[in-house]
Amino acid sequence: MVTRTVLVEYAFLGRELVVFGVRADWERPRVAVVPVDRAELASFVESHFGSGDQVRDMVDLGMEDVWLGHAALVAPIAAWAEPGDVVYLVPHNLLHYLPLHALPVDGTPLIERNPVVYSPSTSILSKIPSRVGGRERAAVFGDSRGDLAHANAEAKGLGALLETDPVLGPNVTRAAVLQGFATADIVHIAGHGMFDVADAMGSGVLLADGDLLTAADVFGLPPVRASLVTLSGCETGVSRNRLGDELIGLTRAFLYARTSAMLVSLWTVADSSTAYLMGRFYQHLRDGAASTAHALQRAALDTRSSPGWSSLYHWAPFVLIGDWR
């Protein structure tokens, strides 16, 4: 069965948020205008999605309904995409910092209704190589600083699942990680990520011996073999907006290096629920999920239905960026 994809692109134009919908069977795009107070939305993002602590506090204080009150941002999707269609979201400006897939459509989170994948821009979609899938060679790295027990356990568990020996602790060196990018189809790094507010190109993944693999480093790499790169760390998917909405950060850097898809986080994440979500994600891939996007959809819902992890803090931080297949 052919899976239908629906592209949903956002653009702030003056005081309005305009949403464009594109589907292969439409002669022309659909357009919707969403009533949004941009200043209020900016304040909301800064107050509640600036860090993982803020997301957790929002949930702990019983303010998740305030987030759900922004459901108008995804309301047009109800008419444009049938349940089960893959939805491509192309946010604009501050929308890049929000888990739009966690907002309700038809009374349920969008990601429960549709597999969801993000893109930094529409223009980059034509440049992303297709992800083939199948039985792929994996490289798994974990707990580079020796201070994340769950990351260590996550890497060991995924190593067993993906049939590879995980590289742990002091062995997570720059040379080892770069070799993984060059020789493996799937690269998974469980550990600390760091977002540099002053310089997004300085954002990166912490390695052993105090080293840091930055976005600038990745931009300098030759094309990588890895078609799926998962950064199971803190704020690995956050980038800084530049003029023209060109996002600079780890996600953009890996796409530039010819990675087909990335699984990254929007905020600092909880070790325990992350390890569970990642295990479910790769298990669904191994069990023949229809696509990478479908595997993430099922893993997020598995996490959401687990005791103690029903809040979006636990199940919604991870987003798939790039090719959905």
C-alpha cells in the first residue's frame, strides 16, 4: 500500500500565521490562516519550552491545558490529512521549538493520529537522500562521561538489539564516533548533548576526555554513510534561527553531511523514559515497522501509555527530522 504524505508549512506573515498544505493529489496548495498572538506565543515558548525543566514544571504545576490551548496551530491538518497519512511539518521561527506533534487533532495528539516528521525547510527536502532501511549495520555509543547510568544501560540494551558491541565511557572518542558515521547505517549516541545559546555552531555532543563534537565539526565532514543518526541526549535538536529561517545546529549539520534522517530531542530529557522510548523505537524498526516515522509514532505512544510517563515531558521530546521512510 502506498503511504500518502501531506506537507504542512508554517509562515508568520505580519500579524498572521499562514499555514500551507500540499498533497500530491491536489492541483494547488491549501491555505489556512491561524489566529495567533505572536507576542503571547513567544512569551509562552520562552516560559515553558526554553528547557526541559520548564516543560516538566509546566506539567507538574498542572498547566498542560495551557499548552493544549494552542491546538489551533495544527487544526488545519484535520481537513488536509486522513488518519494514517504521514504528516511533514515545516515550522517557522519560534514554532521550531514546539512539539507540534503533541497538540490534539480530532481530540487526540497529532502523533497518535498520524506519523509525523519534521523538516527545517521545504527547500532541503529535495536534497535529503532517501532512507532505505532493512537489516542495517549499527554503531552505538553511550555515557561518554561515565555519569549517566541510564545512558549506559540504554547503549548496552540497544547494542544487543541491534547486534553490535556498544562503545561506552572513555572509549567514546572522536575517532570512534567519526568511524561510526563513516561505516555504519545507524548511529546512536546516548549521552550528554549541549546547546550553545551564544553560538549554535558550537552546540554538540559531549565525548570522552572532555572533548565535544560540535555542529561546526559535522559541517566539515565528508558525506557520511549513516542514514539514521539518533542523538539521545539533552537538547540535541535545538538550533538557532538565522535570516531566512535557515536553522544552524546539529540537525542542519548532519543533513548537510548527507544523513537521511535524525532522531533528536527538543529539550533536556529524562534518562529512564528516554531509554524505554529508544528501546521501543528500534524494536519497532526491527519488527518491520512501515517506516522510521511509524516506528517513532509507536514508540512515543508506548511511552505515553506507560505508568508515570503520560505527560508530554516524557513521550514528546523526540522528533524525526529528514526522510520519513
